[in-house]
Amino acid sequence: MARAASLLPRYLLLLAQEHLEFRLPEVTSLLSLYGGQFSSEQEIRVNSPFWILNIPSEEMARGLMKRTVCAKSIFELWGHGRSAGELYAALKSYPMERMLPYLQSDSTYKVRIHSFNKTLTQAQKIQKIDALEFLPFKGKVNLKNPEHIFWILEDYGMDPNKVPEEPFQLYFGRWIADGQRELIESYSVKKRHFIGNTSMDACLSFIMANHGRVKPNDVVYDPFVGTGGLLISSAHFGAYVCGADIDYNTIHGLGKASRKNQKWRGPDENIRANLRQYGLEKYYLDALVSDSSRPVWRKGMLFDAIITDPPYGIREATRRTGSQKEAVKSAERRWVSCPENHIFVSSSYHLSDIFFDLLKFAAEYLVMGGRLVYWLPIYRPEYTEDIIPCHPCLKLISNCEQMLSSHTSRRLITMEKVKEFKDQDQNSSSLDGQYLPYRGHNSFREKYFSGVTKRIAKEERDNQK
């Protein structure tokens, strides 16, 4: 494997220092989407902003950058080293036939510098650029609109309080493409037409779509759709989207508004309006008022990806149709019809039941190779990998943590369907004992607020001192 990787072209990936745990699964998922696989000659430092990757072609590298929101830029790597001398030696040994197409006399270029964790003066930058005069540049310098851009990248470590005089690593390469970081601002929830209490951050929405390997013409479903934030990111990548939610008012854009200084939702505040805002309405199939614990879909593999953020019982209640008495017989899963005024009897929906139903639904309705991407709330002092819900038809792909407080977090779980769903898989999670460990999720709300209460009490004590 290492020998095969060494034969592939080397690229330097410059990553954003945000959502660090999510970066490797995103890059790995996107490379597999384009028919490649993650490979590197070096051990990847997960928290580093610089990764050296072996990618089969420049086309695949460009494809990666058309999707990623975790990476800033990618470069064709011509050389790297632990010192300037090592870098220059590596550049001198780089195959000339790979350099020459970009150094022709009829071409234009410029050289830029990026230093991580250190600010360089203009004089220092010019000195470093002038030191590359041994490279056979024959073209003309054009600072405004060059054909080729070359970069010197320097890594001064992760500690802002101990910045070394000289960089730990130096890289030189040809710029290939930038990532999609601008989507975070252009799709910001602050600018969105229709939002709710739990509308997903734009960056995380796109990360979820990338973890789910969403591609054009896919059908993507969100069983806890809310205001449709997760549908938007999938639609941006060309997928047809649909969803369901038990809340009639949210689906139809009625009731009290979540936005500050606005009492009631406007006449055109709904999921369709959100997709229309971004020019994505043609990808919107529909949203249903539906209880995710009740079967409403015909049998068969319907969805290429299921991407969702189930309620945790903190800002949004966990509810399903049916009385508390019927909940005891929940295994029967009988549908409770709603009267015409849309008022139905509801009961609490335990988190363990939410995840059990979600995995079973994904196992049954995902296409083979389709992915389930969802958030799992965690009480950190009690966390072990045993509490991650599992299903025999689904393979765990990645598990990334986002901190919520000192004692709570949520984990982005990505699973892939690897086995066809059979009738005997209907209740497999509960039968094989895997259902019991994650019953502890049911008390997440109490544990979350117990931590909040303790923190408030501590702050009050500190203020009184």
C-alpha cells in the first residue's frame, strides 16, 4: 500500500483549524465519492493544518475542493523539508519534466507565502521568495492575474505562546484550487429566511452532506426535518430532498417565530421558501407531517442518504403520536390517526427509541452503499463506544465529537448500508442485547440540565466571594 501510494502524485492540503475531528472523515468520504481512497506516505497529524496526500490525478484533487468546507486550498507539492536547505534540496530533485509546463517563457506567475502561527514582515517574505531564484522560472511575474500561482507554506507549530524562530516544516507547491469555505458565509443561518430554535450551523450542514457522500440526482431524506437546514446543503450539491416532522406548525411555517424581535412567522416562512432563497427550489420534493416512529413509506430502498439531527429534548421536545398507555405497547407500532384540526394525542419519545427506530428505518430504506448521518447526544463522563447504536445492516464509518459543555457533547455518527434488510432484522438491535447500553441516552436531558444548574450555582458562589 505504501509503495503504491508513493507512485501517485503528491498534493499538499491546507486545512481550516475548525471542527478538527470532522476533517479526516470528510476528506476520506469525498475521495471515495470520486473513486479514490485516502492515502499518504506520512502519518497524518490530525490536528495539523498541513496534510500530504497521494491523489491519482489533478482532476480528483479539483473534485475534492469543489466539495470540501474543511479545507482551504490544495497544492501540487514540489518539495518539503524541516529546514530551508532540505526544501531547496527537494526542489532541485523534483522531476524537471513536471516543472517545465508551468515555467515557460510565454506564461505568467507569482509566488505567495503562507505562514501558520506566525506573522512575517514584507521584507521577510521577499527574502524567502528571492531565495528561490535557482528555480528555472522563464515567464513574467504578474501579481494581478497570473496563469500559475506558487506558494511557500511554513508551519510554526500549534502553540501560539511558543512560536519558534524557524518553521518546523516548509512546503513549496503549485496552487490547484480552493475549497468551499465561502459557503459558510453565503448560507449563514443569520441570513436565512426561515429558521427555528435548532437550525443547523451552515458549516456543519455541509460537513454532514459530505460525510453522507451526497451527489447530484440522489434522493436525501431527513425524518426530523424541522426548518429544513440539512436539506439545503444536500440540494446545493444537486440532490433531491424531502423530509418529515411531527410538528405541523413547523412544516407549514405557522406559529411563533424563533427570530429575535419577531412574534409570529410570516406568510412565506417555510422550507420551500428557504430553498427558493438559494435558487434550489427545483430540488425540493416535499415535507410531510409525520411521526418518525410510525411506518408511512412503501417497502423498498428509497433513499441514497438519510441526514438528520434528532431532537435531544433540550430546545425541542421528543414526541411521537399516541397516548402514554399506548406507548407501553409501542412494539405494535399502530398508527394513530389525527383529526382534521391537526390536534393529536402525543407521548414522550425516549432517545433510545428514537435511535432504534432511526437505524431500523435506515437499514430498511437506504439503498445499498447509502449513508445515514445523524447526531448523537452524549453525557461525556459516561461515554464509551458501546453506547453507539448499531445495526447488522449498517457499518460505522466515522464518529466525530462536538463539545457542547464541559460534561456534554454530541457526536456526528456516519454509517453505511452494507447488507440488505430482511424481516429477521426488524428488531435485531433489541434482540442481540445492543439495545440496552444506549438506554442511558434517555436521561440526557436531566444530565444536561444538572450540569447547567451546577455551573450557575458555582458562578453565584464565585460572585459572592
